[in-house]
Amino acid sequence: MTTSRIQDAANAFDALMDAAVDAIIIIDSQGLVRRFNRAAEQMFGYREKDIRGKNVNLLMPEPDHSSHDRYLSQYGRTGDKNIIGKGREVRGRKQDGGTFPMFLSVGEIRQKEGNRYVGIIKDLSEVRESQQQVRQLEEQLLHADRLVILGELTAGIAHEINQPLTAIAAYADAGRKITDRQNETPPDEINTVCERISEQSRRAAEVVQRLRKLVQSGEVSKARHDINQIIRNTLLLFEYEVKRYNVELFSHPIKALQPLYIDEIHIQQILVNLVKNSLDAISLAGQQDGRIDIRIKKAGPDVLISVTDNGPGVPLKHRERLFESFFTTKPKGVGLGLSICKTIAGAHGGSLKYSQPKEGGSRFTLSLPLEFIG
């Protein structure tokens, strides 16, 4: 190749480097920076003239900062590729010490005078920030849905708390009367009254604790939980509602089931939504023999939790739209409950589906994986 052509090729390469939107960094076999385009200057804060000839690990936080030279040396000896020819998400380090997420693709340039490596880098900061904003909005929506449910259950909850408080007041009056006739009262009778006051106080406290847990807001927090216990806690929220509508609510726990890796509050939110929907359907239909069954069973790598009622069921024309946002068949519904439930199920690696039993009514089946889902 003539000197002129070599110069033309060099000029074209320089133009390409400067025009590239993504950062492009070329290093030699020792890890020293040889080229650093304008996009890289803007991304990392270094000027090319300042970083050329320096080790590229300046652009890496730990642990990559310490391990990069060792990786290059190992590749030179063994040819064992780690990232070359591939792409992956890593963190970059700016001149001011700040770090940011980036997607790095590395290629190899084989030359007689020594191999070189080219890294093409895309800054993921805006992508990750947008994803975080979406997650925050989803959490706010989930929390709002829980507050809506709680508002609908307020009457029953007030009744549930009022019962132990009334009992406490009655036992306290009895205790006062007993102490007025100290000489005539056996110690066992006083102990019994005190025990009953304590029992009812704990009952009221447990109700309040369940409510606080249901409406709490925050980041998704997955851990190992007993799905049977979550269902039991859910049913406790409907003690008054089922009496009010004369509905029988049954739970069929499964034995020897391993704890599931789930967000307890979010899964309870699904179950509360489904039970509440069944109660509403039965109530609006004016049924006097309402029944809701919650069953659990294993199905291969999943556990299935079904909520079945003997209500009027969902009309065929509405079934395909059940999980659409803002679609509702309730007179005062907003159409977000089932959509949110489906989103929660998907975030757990599971699903939520509707079917109609042969005998009529509705059945919603929540599928959750038995094994870990990140």
C-alpha cells in the first residue's frame, strides 16, 4: 500500500472514531490505551492525550481494576477468552471517581507487531434510571391498589377491631367489680379476668399488625415464605365480610410444601383481590349460598393456588379482556386490580389465569415457581 493510501486509510479511521456515538477504546496487549475517541472522552472525563499510554484499568472500579492485567496475561498464555468476542454489562469509572453502568463489547485485532483489543462501550445510565423510575411507579401503583382494597374492607376491619376492644372493656369492668369485693374473691377468678383481657388485647394488636403489613409501601422484598400461612392471614381479613354476605370461605392447605421465594405482601395482595372479587360477584348476584374455595397443589416445577367461587362467572365476551388495565365489569371498579395481580405474578416468574369450572362460577389460578426466581 502506498504512503498516500495509508494516510487516506488513517484519516478515514480517525473520522470514523470521531463520528462514533459509542465510546471506542483501543488497547495493546499490555493493557495500555492507544486510542480514545471523542465519545469516550465525554463518557469518562479524560482527554485522549492525557490517558493515552496509561493502563485501561484506570477506567474500571474494583474488582475489575485489580484483575484486568491478570486476565490479559492469562489470555496471552492460554488463549482462554472471558469477554473477548462477547458483550456484557459492567461498571465504568470516570475521572472524578464516579461509577456508572455500561455495556462493553470487546474484539481482538491481530497484528504482526502485537495484538490489540478494541472495546465498544454504551452508557446505560439513562436506561437504568428509566427502569428505576418505572419500578418506583409500579410500586406506587401496587400500594395504591392495596389502599383501595383496604378502603373497601374498612367496615369489616372496624368491626373486627371493635369486638376485642368491647371485650376488653367488659373484662376490665368485671375486674374492677371483683377488686371491690377483695375479701370474697378467689385469686383464680382474678387471674381468669386478667388472662382474658390479655388475650383480647393481643387479638386487637394482631388485627392492627395485619393491616399495617398489608398497606406498607417499599421496594420489593422477596424471601422464603409459607404460602399456607399467607393464605391463612388473608382469610383473617375477610372474617366480617363472609358473615355479612353469608358466604362460606374454605381453605385447603397443602402439607410438606417448601417455602416459596416471594414477596409476602404482593402475593397476599393477589389473594385479597381474588377473594374480594369473588365476594363482590356473589353479593351482586344476590346469592344466598355463596362459597369460595382456595386450594393449593403442586404441578411439576410450580405450585398452583386456585380461588374458585360459585358466583355467576365471567361472561364469555369479557374473558379476553379480564386482565386489561382499566377494563372492569364492576359498577364502581377502576379496572386495575386484575391487571396489577397479573403483573405481580409475572414478576415472580409465575402467571395468573382465568377459567370457568364445569359447574359454573369462576376460577382464578395463580402459578408460582417452587424454585428460586431472581
